[in-house]
Amino acid sequence: MNYAIRYYSKFGHSEQMAQVVGETLGVKPESVETPLTEDVDILFIGAGLFLAKVNGRVKEFARTLDTKKVKKVVCFGSCALSDSPVPQIRQIFEEQGFNVAVDSFTCRGAMGPWHAGHPDEEDFAALRVFTKKMVEN
Ligand SMILES: Cc1cc2nc3c(=O)[nH]c(=O)nc-3n(C[C@H](O)[C@H](O)[C@H](O)COP(=O)(O)O)c2cc1C
């Protein structure tokens, strides 16, 4: 199985999460600025929320991809106030015709005093479990 990991991360939370996914799978994560040219079975894609929005770079990245080269997309993300950035990430990829996994991963991501310290070790441990589950299916 071939995997790729991409993230958009303003404060490093999604990047840290992508590192955890990458360590679990033995794959080097890259930001959405790095094009994805190889065929992959699963693309892991992560981002946070800013003023209730996922950054437009995620959509720009999705537009560069070929649905024939990416079999499945798995979404992850973090935020401080809302439920999750995942519904927006999911919509971006589904609108482009990608097969997006039903399962996704969300944890809290600090915003000033809100959820300070997150994502933390417990979040990363849960993300490791989630990642293993995604590649077992
Ligand atoms: C300026 C700013 C705006 C934010 N807006 C929201 C928001 O609207 N809703 C929310 O749940 N979290 C919000 N957050 C929290 C971020 O989504 C959270 O810190 C996330 O972990 C950032 O991920 P990143 O570092 O990978 O970009 C905001 C954070 C900042 C600094």
C-alpha cells in the first residue's frame, strides 16, 4: 500500500499531527505546497480552522490531484471552538470527485488560553491508533 500525507498548518498543530501519522506509516509528511504526483492508496490530509474556515490552499491542492491516482482520502484536523474542520475538508475533496473515508480524526488545537497544550500526547496516541486502523481496513 502507498500512502501520502499533506497538511496546511498555520501554528504547527496539523504539522505535528501529520508527523505522528508519518511516523506510524513510515512516510514523510509534506505541506499542501508540495505537489502529489505519485499514485497512492490513501492520502491523509489535515488542517485547522481559522475564523470558521479551512484555508483555501487545501482546495487549491485538491484541484491539482487526479482522482485516478488517489484511491481514498482520509481527513484529520484540529480546532479550538467548533466541532471539527473535517466536514469542510471532506466537502472540498468530495466536490472534486474523491472517495473520502467515512472515518476521520479530530482533536482540540490550542487557540490562546483555549485548550492550551493541545494537540497533546494523549491526542497523538489516539491519532496513532486511528492511523493504524485506517490502513488495516
Ligand atoms: C486567528 C485564529 C483563528 C481561529 N479560528 C478558529 C475558529 O473559527 N474555530 C475554531 O474552532 N478554532 C479556531 N482557531 C483554532 C485553530 O483551528 C487551532 O489552533 C488549530 O489547531 C490550528 O491548526 P494549525 O496550527 O495546524 O493551523 C483559530 C486560531 C487562530 C490563531
